[in-house]
Amino acid sequence: MALHHSDMVILAGNSHPQLANSIAARLDQKLGSCSLYHTSNRESVLAIGESVRARDVYLIQTGGRDVNNNIMELLIMAYTCKTAAASNIIGVIPYLPYGKQSKMRKRGAIVSKLMAKMMCKAGFTHIITVDMHHKEAQGFFDIPVENLRASPFLLQYIRENISDYKNAIIVARYPGAVRKATAYAERLRVGIAVIHGEHKEAETDEVDGRTSPPPAPSDSSATEAASVGASVGMGSTSTDRYNWDGLPQLLPKEKPPLSLSLSLSLHSNILIIQS
């Protein structure tokens, strides 16, 4: 059914022009006049060729390979519409950039929250995205966030394009993906397997430096500490002054060997799920 809304404007960034054209064609609308290019020093420059005053503006942009430029283009588009007195600014962002960085890692930062604050400040009044890495990150936004699901379309594609999908098996790429793999397996009425030991942790105690108790110093570090202490007149600088006695030694982490929870030899199709 064709939709005609004179108060709606659809603008697209450079991340996925084909997606923007498909959405506009589905809605029987034309893409708004928008010129977005980069200068010689890679600064983004935007020029909107029509009025957006008192209109609902939909900005279509997603996180692609050039994710940082995609983000900057999106923020400039939103801020331009805000200063042009647009009524509502809705971001259509299928893949929300930096969604995986929604937890504290080592001595880093929660970048997903920074993204949310910048988008709200730029002028967005609504965000539409698909399958956020952590749906709890919606709390970082001060505006409504529509977190849509892609699973119904993926399940439909499997049923229509994989003739022998009943003989398939859903494989969770690592234990953390078991919940999502189970949801797919239950809807397709197939079995499930779990790969154990493949997923690499983003942070380790050794790299982090926040281990408790701290690891015992090596011989080289102890010798260096002694020489430095002697040069500045600190007196005794042996490892005894750190009093390592009674503290348990840290054991190095080792990944277990890869293993599957069941045999895959009888299955013709293997679908691997990761999040």
C-alpha cells in the first residue's frame, strides 16, 4: 500500500545507499535532496536541498566498514535538521555502531553510552535499530529506542530456501550464544550443539593489571627495583619488603580444547549462531 506523507522527508547517508533506496521504494517515497561529501582532509560536509522545517525527518545510516565516518555523517545530518527546525528527527540505524562496547573493559570506557549521549545531543528524537548487542543499552538514551528483531525474517529465509533444514543443527559458536541458538532451534524444531573453548575473552587478569592478589615479581623486575632503590638511597629494596608470603599465586588462564556437545556426522546442514 502506498504511503503519501507530505510532512515526511527521508535522507540517506553514504553508508548504504541501496538500503535507503529500497526503503524509499517500499514506502513509495522519494529520497530527499541531500549532498554529503568529504573535503581533502576528510571532513564531512552536508547540504540539504529542501526545507525540513516542521517536518518529520528519517535519517537512514548504518555502521559499515568506515564506521567512524558513518557516525560523524549521522551526527552532522541530525544536527543540521535540528537547527533547521525539523519537527522530529528519527534515526533508522540497522546496525548501531559501538553497540558491543556497552560494558566496562579493562581501563577503558563504556563507549556505547558516549554514542547515546552524542546522538541525543545532536537532535535525535527517536532511534530505530535492529538486534542491539545488549538491549540494556537502551537505558543510555534519553529518547525512545525501537529495538527491532531480525530473527523472524531469518527464520522465514531458512524455511523457504533450505529444503532439508529439518536435518540441520544449530551450533552456538561459544557458550554465551546458547540462549540465542536455543531460541532458533526451538522455532525450527531442530537440535542444538555448543562449541566450547573457542571464544576469546576481551580482557584477562594478566593484561588488565587489576589482579588481586598481585602476581609475584620476576627475577629481572626484582633486580631492577633493587638497583633503582640503591641509586636513590632507599635502603633495602629486596622483594622481602613486598611481603609476598601467604598470598596465593595466580594460575595462568588456559582455553579448553574445542569440543562439541553432540555428534554432527548425521546432519547435512549446520547453522552457526553468534552474537
